[in-house]
Amino acid sequence: MSSTLRPLLERCAHSTRVRITASAVVVVAFALVAGGAIVGFALHREAEQSAKGVAATQARWVERLATEGPVPRILPAVDSARLTLVEVLDGQGRTLAASEQIIDSPDDERHRGSRSDDREFGRLDEGRRNHLKLRGGPWFTESAPAVLDGKPVLVVTFTSLAEYERAIESVGRLLALAFPVLLLLVAGSTWLLVGRSLRPVERIRHEVELITAGSLNTRVDEPKTNDEIGRLAITLNDMLERLQTSVARQRRFVADASHELRTPVTNIAAALDVAQRYPDRTDWPEVGADVAAQNQRMAALIEDLLLSAKMEDQATKSPPELLELASIVAREVEGLGAVAPTIMVADESGGAQVLGDERRMGRVVRNLVANAARHAESRVKITISQTDDEVELRVADDGPGIALEARERIFQPFVRLDQHRARSLGGTGLGLAIVADLVSEMGGTVGVV
């Protein structure tokens, strides 16, 4: 096989259009073959059914001939719609009378072997065909008992099925001629219809292929038809919208993270540079404390960055479970008690339970309480309440509060309403953004009231 044909054949083998066309041709071919076989079988059955009962009629006819006089050895022609031959046999299987065609046929071309020696007299292989080598066949054989001159005889009839055989052959020739024509018509029409149906899909594929990371604002044309292809285009545009939002958010996040990390790194570098230039006048314990504080800030920021990245990973999520919110609050408050202002907890829910992940719920409580503690003057109050099927966790502080226009922004990454004060208090700018993502992930809502 040439190197130019192989890729073409492989492409055709993986083409939906080719597979659908081939499947349609195979199905139609099978249907035509099966239909032809059924028609042929039906014609055969019809021929045999129409020939049944002739023997009994001819037996009565032979008996009537006997009442009119001796039965001639050569029987007169039978008055029938189809060619019918009759033969009368005695108890030893010898021919007493028969139609002229049977009498004139050689002995080795007749049905002598049709009745075996051990077969009961009066029974013959009925329905046997082509056992007479006579023109006008094939023949359908049937027998019936009769009484001739007071002796039992067997009347055997041979009905010609040539008319049906010719009809079957005509149907076969017609199918043989129509078979390739029909298959070509099916293949051509299927190829055209499938190609027309898949044309919008190919156009969408080509448009999507041209979309890069820098052109995520591009959208595919949506067909006006409300079918699978139209819904596919809508889904692709929705996916591109989500990708564009995610990439924009990721780029903004990376830029903000780089800026936030650059600040402590710059502070450490500046402090060490000054200390190295003036070692005699440097307060090394103070420099060490400053470096340690900046390092701690970087560690907290990196931890929050890692947590934000993990929230996008489905594999790290644990199955939800029922959690007692008051126990989680008590544990997190205990961990913050040494450095926080006065924290009061009021459980008004009577031990309410929520559905979620314990580790992530603990992080939500910790970030909310830590944020409130950094901005409080002297007191933080945590209230747990339940209304119908909803559980509310309210964290309040006696700090300066948040302006109405800024209450939505504080849940965005690296948003600080007071840059200098927030950094001096140790915030990373990610705490409330992480809270918003975790709460939304667990099916809840968060806001400022």
C-alpha cells in the first residue's frame, strides 16, 4: 500500500460519515437479502399449500372411473388449473394405471424408490419434489387410498410447481438487478444527508481549533436550530466563557500573588542589605525578628495559595458528613485564644449540625474569627443559630466596620480596604476569599450585614 493511500484509508476508517454510510448499506443489504429469502419461502409454501388435497380428489375420480368400466392403463388427462399427473399402485407397489407421461417415462426415472418395503401400505413420502425426471416439474407428491374392484389401491398425484418456480426465479432476477442499484442509492443518499448534517459540526470544530489561550473571548456561531448541534454550540460557548473567566482569574491571581510575595522578599533583602553595609550599627536581634516576621508572612501566604489551588482539585475533596458546628467553633477559638481579643461564643441552635467537610469547615471558622480579631477593638462575638433547615454562623466585632460599597469586594483575592493596616496585622489578603470559595463549595452563602 502506498504511503499516500494509507493516511486516507485510516482517516476514512475513523470518519463518522463513512461509518454511518457503511452501517446503512449493511442494514439495507441485510434487509433485502432477508426480504428476498422470506418472499421465496412464502412462494414455496404457497405453492405446496395450493397443491395439497389433490390426491384425495383424484382418488375419488379414479373410483368413479371404475364404476363406469375397467380403468384404462393410461388415464385421461386431469382437468386442473396446473399440470397434474396421477398413478394408481396396487398393494405390491406395481402400477395399475397412470397418466401418459408417467407410463412413457423409463423405469429408472420414476418414483419406485419412494415407498420402502417396511412402509405401511397407503403411506407415501408426501411433499417430495423433483423425484420424477419429467418435463413440467418440479413436482409435488401426494397420495390417498382408494378402492378399485374391491381391492385397496394407492392413488399418487404429482402436481407441477413450475409456475411458482418461474415466479421465484423472476423475483430472484429482479432482486439481483435491483440489489446493487438500491445499495448505491442508499449509500449516496446517506452520504449526502450525513455530510449535510455534520457540516455545522465541522465548522464548529474548525472555529474551536483556531481558539488559543490568547483568544478565549472568541465564540462559535450558534445555529438557529434547536437540535443536538445547536445545543453543542451553546455548550461550547458556555465552556469558553468559563475558561475565559478562569484564565483571567488565574492570571490576576498569579499577578497579585507575585506582588504579595515580592513585598516580604524585598523587605528581607533590604533589611539584610542595610545590616551588611553597617554591621557595627546593626541591631541584629531586631533584624532577625524582622526577617522571621517576613518569613512567617510568606509562609502564611504560601499556605493560603496552596489551599486556593487545592480547592480546584476534585480529587482532594472528601465526601460530606454531618458536623456539629459548635464543636468546630470551640476548637478553632481555643487555637486563637492566646493572641485574640475577648471572644464570646453563643450557641443558640441547640447543637445544630451542618453537612460538609470538617477540615474545610474548620478553616472557614478560623479565617472568619482571625479576620474579626485583627480588626476588633476589644471583643469578638460568635453566634450560632438555626431557622428551619438553615444554620447561621455570625461573627461580629467592635471594629470600625466595612463600608456598604466594599462589602462585596472583600471576598475577592488580595483585596484590602486599608493596605497598610491589613499588612501590619498579618493578613495575606486571601482569608475571606478562601472562606467564600469553601462556603460556596459546601452549598452555603457568605456575606456582610
